Amino acid sequence: ELLKSMDEKEIMQNPAPAIILESVTEGKTTLRVEVWTRQGEVNSLGPRIAAAIQHELPETDVSVAGFRPIII
């Protein structure tokens, strides 16, 4: 819902954003967030998504590890 609520100028809704469970180890859950965006938003989008998640879930430790934009 958080990704759907972000400005459509930042995150396109078609194709829909996806959150994929990558691993759960030693109390750490790793999720991959996949979104489509316009080319001009690519570099700043990862940190903005992480900040929005951290705001919604303040008890979590959110980081932007391995941010890899794919430009088509």
C-alpha cells in the first residue's frame, strides 16, 4: 500500500510495484523492492523508498543495499 500511495511521477503503477522475500536468516529479513519509474527519478528513488518504509515501520532497520537501477 505504501508503494501504491507514492506519487505516480515517482513510482509507476503499471507494471505494479512488487516486494519479494529474498531471505530470512538470524532474525534478519531481506526484501527486494521492484518498481518502475521514469529515468529522471532513478538515482534518488531508492533512498526515498527506504525513508518512507522507515517512517511507516520505525522499529525496523531499513537500508538501501545493492540498489541497482535497470534502465531500458
